[in-house]
Amino acid sequence: MKAWNYDFAFNVLTHYPELGSYRTKMGHAEYADSGMDFDTEISRLFDDPEDVFEFDFFESLGRRDKHELIKKYNDDYDSMVNGIPNAVNMTGIYITCMSGLIYLLGWDMLLMAAGMDSKRFGEFTNRYVKWISQFFNALAECKAPVVAIHDDIVWTSGAFLHPSWYRKYIFPNYKPLFDLLRQSGKKIVFISDGDYTEFIDDIAACGIHAFMLEPMTDMAYIAEKYGKTHAFVGNADTRILLSGSKEDIYGEVKRCMDIGINCPGFFMAVGNHIPANTPVENALYYNEIYEKLSKR
């Protein structure tokens, strides 16, 4: 980690296990080392959108003890600091809003319910946020100065619901959650997979301090508009490291460094990590070029 200049240690604590048995299982493709994340299990929590609209989060998922949550966040942060003492460390939440709904519903039911009645689906979303807010209240009082707020609000091609729906039900819910964190002095790192370019300004207006992004999102726009006021993390394409030539890898690193080199809060990173099947020589060459081009 020291040799590769690991400056930023992404970490979240609150994830799908908090949903208990109230979770749709969609399976998982092989990605991690030895295929340990491969999963063929598929199950569905809801069969009818009406059941979605009537779901009671507190009755089904329960309430949490605030002091226990604070201790868990503190312990998680301490573990990160002890493990990677020279990096920007954090704890955080993965299932902030849309990601929580994806785990609960699965893609088919989520899109069906949203398509059948966007207003009632929005009200369902509001109720989820009231439930997840108990975690944000605890996160605001933990010791971590930096918090990671993850929410997959889009997919590779962008928004999967109409943008107006996000602006009515997602970002207005983010604002009070993020205000809790800001009022306690936290620095907020927002993370989403996919292409959230059309929502960059909406997310910034919610009060975040940093963007973390995959290569689909327009990092040049972030650098141009927010590069002197916000940090950002990204956004080399891991597919180029996987199968590209040395010229391709050089070009991808140069693209990112040309965008971020003059921005004080830029962290170079490979979007969505470097999978285990990436050729070692490609990864080494990537870091060699990064070291050459990263001098300010």
C-alpha cells in the first residue's frame, strides 16, 4: 500500500445484512478472487406491487439502538485506521436510499412498482429514508471525520427512472440526511456506480464534499465546476487494465491525470476496483505511468 500510494481507503459498515431476511436475491456474477462472490441463488421478497406500497419498514426491519450503532461505527473506523494508518479513512452507509430499495425489491419489482404508480413508489421511498435515518443519526455522532455515502442511483447508461422522479424523491431526501452529517463536521464522500453525470449538480447541492465515480460519469465536468471546492476520486476504466495494450493503459491514465492534476482534492483511482483476473503486468504498468504523470 505504501509503494502504490494508497491515499484513500473506501469503507462502509451499514450494508444489506441490516435488511435481514427482507431482501430479494438476484445472484451475483464472478468478480472476486477465486470466484468467491459467485452466487446462483435467486429469490423474490414481493410478488405484487401493492405489497410494496404497503410495506412498513419499522415493523418489518425494526429499530436500532443509537448508542450501539455509534459504537459499531467507531469500532469500524478504528479498525480502518489501525489497518491503513496513512490513508484517508472512513466508515459509512452503502444502502442509503436507492441501493436499499434495489436489495429489497430486485430490479424487476422495483421497475414495475415505479412504473405502475410513481407517486406511491415515491412515498415508499420516503418511508425507507425515515427508517435509514436512524443510521445517519448515529453516523453523525461517531468519531470518523470522513463518511462514505453510497447509493447506486443510476446504471451504466444513466437514470433508470425519469429524472424528475429523482428530483422529487431522492435528492430532497438526501438533503436532511446529509445536513445531519455536515452539522456534526463530517466530510461526505458520495459514491454511485454507473453514469450520474446528469445529476452531478443535484448531488453537489445536497451538501457533499467529494465525488467517487466510475468511468461513465463525466469527471472532466466535475473538475471544471467543482475541482477547486470538492475532492473527487476516479475514474480510470478497469476494462482497459484488463484487456488493453500498454498504449491503451498509458492513454487512460493520462486522460485521468490531465483532468485531475490541477485539482487539489483529486485522487487517482480505477473505477469499481481492479478485479483479480487483471494481468499483473498491466496493473504494474498502470502504477508506473501513474507515478510518472502524478507529479504536480
